[in-house]
Amino acid sequence: MNLKGFRYLLLPLLLLAAIYFFVINPEILGRNLNGSRNIPLGTLISWSIVFAYGTFSYLLYSPKIKSGFSKIVQIVLIVNLILCTIWGVISFLLSGNWAFNFSDQLMFKFWVLYTIFIFLIPIFMALAGAIKRIFL
């Protein structure tokens, strides 16, 4: 299978993995990877899902015509991929632990907004592209 076919399989596989881990088998999320550092397997799984979403969004975008708009979208998606890559570290810094248990409500709200922002960037870029094609 080539890279193009893999791009279209990544999101469904990601969704199936998320459903499996978060709905069907959630007890696996609480298992520690390393007993002394209290790093739950759910942290690694969540981080992988966020990273895969950013990667999928970036790989899915391949404009046929290079324009100023397509370059901006590509740069925004690269920045989003970087934000997805460091999501786990930012989450750790905000929560103070690898289990992402927040004691500060303000930090929790910031984390939620950061996570939502990461997931909305590719959607907004797709909407902007659709609006550009319709009206311009």
C-alpha cells in the first residue's frame, strides 16, 4: 500500500482505536507504563491519537495548485502538527503529572482550550478552503 492509501486509512483506524480504548476497554488506560513515575498507558494512547490526528490532517492536505492560500494552509498545518507533537509535554507542564490530573481549574481550562484548538485548526482550514473555492 502506498502513502496515499495509508492517509485514508489512518483516520478510521485512529477512530477504531479510540473507541476500543475509551469505550470497550477503558481499564487499560489506567495501567502504569512505569511504576515509579506513574505514567498511565492512557497518556501514551491519548498523545498518540492527538499526534495521529495532526499527522493525518497534514498528510491529507495536498493541493494540486500551489497558491499563496495553499502555502498559508500548509504552514498552519505544520504548526498544528508541532502543537500535536508537544501536546503531551504541555499537558504534563500544565497538570504537573503524567496522569493529567489537574488541581488548578485555570490550568485545566487552558488545557481544554489548547486541546480543542488543536482539533479545530484543520477543520477551520478545510472550511476556509471550501469557502475560497465557492466564492473565489
